Amino acid sequence: MKCAKNATGWIGVFITLIISGVWSYWGAFENFHEGWYSKSIWENIFMLLFQYLLFAWVFTVLALISLRWKRTGLVVHLLTAVFSAWFFRGAVFSVVGLMVVIPFFILAMLYYFGEPKPKKLAYILIIAVPLIIVTAISIPQAVRISRRVNDNDSGIRTIKTLNYSLSWAPRGPGWPDRGVSWEEACKICMYLSADGETLASEPQNIWRLPTVEEAVSSLSLRYNNSEGRWNKEEEKVYYKYVPDKESPLWDIYSKVIYYWTADTVPSDNECAYIIVYNGGVYKRTKSSNQAYLSFRAVKEAAD
């Protein structure tokens, strides 16, 4: 009987370690990919702990409670499962259901009927494993972000590459710090004034969205052109230097990490290509309107 309880308890511990480890891995990477854009270090830390690492520490804390107080652990696991199912209703089941709700129910039973021995080792592993994962990922990512170039120039920027010479719109309607759909971005470009500062009452047709090839070739790393190349047939992109979220194209203090391009997907006219600050090119439904997906208009640079 004792062996069965011990095995049951350790199964719960290992499931907790796997799930908290996965969420720690995902959260740490996503925090430094789409997050960490605030000028306030405390706001960035808050987002790290309560947005990106939320599930990691919730699984950890509930496991620790269950090891110390079985009945309390059972109740809080079940209540958290129910609350998560309600709060994230409508979310993708493969993420919330399989990685959050169902595990909470399973862990509630395993910890209640199980008794991992030695318990001290279980405590140490539950705390140490996610902490090590977060630390191992966060340190190099934090170093990378600390080296980002930011010249604080949000005006029109002209970038010349081997094949293109483009002027990129200044901060304003042609470079908004909010999410917009592809259709809205195209419409804004159409009405954007020559200086990129205002929207005219009639179409101006001066600005436009950049093509994938133009965007790829314009990305840089610490003021050095990344020498990007877009293979349209393969739908793949290649860089000599992997770009980052830096001046002159990106605002390091903006939550926007994706720009729309003018190119639609040949096999699906409902989708267009977007480009990520690190050079990735992906397909996205034109109606997408997430806060981190925006655009920056371009026009031919004056000679």
C-alpha cells in the first residue's frame, strides 16, 4: 500500500515538473520575444511573473500546497481547474484543455491519494526545475535585449539596400503603435499625406505596404544590414545576420513585433504575409487584428 501511494505521489510530482517546465520554457522565451518592451523594469518583471510565467508558478504553488496539506491541495486544484475552464472558455482546447484544465483534475487526485517519499526531494525538485529553466533561458535573452540599438529617431527613415531605396513612415498613422488588420493598413497607406504625419480626406496613393522582399532586405542587426533574402518559391527567408527589434525599423518600446507586407499568399487570397522583427515570414489572415501586429508604410526614397 505504501509503495502504491509513493508511486502515485511521484507520478503527480513528475507531471507537475513536466507541465511547469513546459510553461517555464514557453513563458521565458515569449517574455523576451513579444514582451519586455516597457521602459519600466518593474512593469516588465510584472509581465514576466503574472503573464508569461503565470501557469508555471501556479502549478508549482499548488503542488507545494498539496504536499503540505492534502485536502486543501485537492480543493484548490479542483477550483483552479474549474476557474480556468470558465476564464479561458473559447480558447484552443489543445492548449488550455490539455495543458491546464485536465492536468489540474489529474493532479488533484494524484496528490490526494499519493504520498511521495522522500518528501523533501519532491519539494526541492518542484521548486528548482522551473527556476533553473527560467534562469537558463532568461539570462542570455536578457543580454540580447540589452544590446538592442535604439537611436530614438521616430521620423521618416530612408534605408538603402542593394536593390531598394525606401523611405519608411514616421511615427503616426503610417506607423501606428496599435494592431490593425491588413485591409485597414492598406487603406491608411492610401490616404497618408506625403510627410506621413496626417491622413488626407482624399486618396493620395503615395505610401504603401512593403513587399516581403523589401522588408526582408531592409532588416538589420546593430546598424548592419542583415543581408536577408526571400525565396518566393520555397517561401523561406535567409539571413547572414539574424535581425532584431532595433532602430531604424522597429521601436523597442512598442508591443508591435509583426508588420504586414503587401504580398498576399498565392494559394489563399484571404491571407497575407507578415514579417517578424527577427526576420521570420509567416502567413496571417488579413482580418487579424492583434495588438502586436501592425505595419509601417513605405514609399520610394527621393534621389
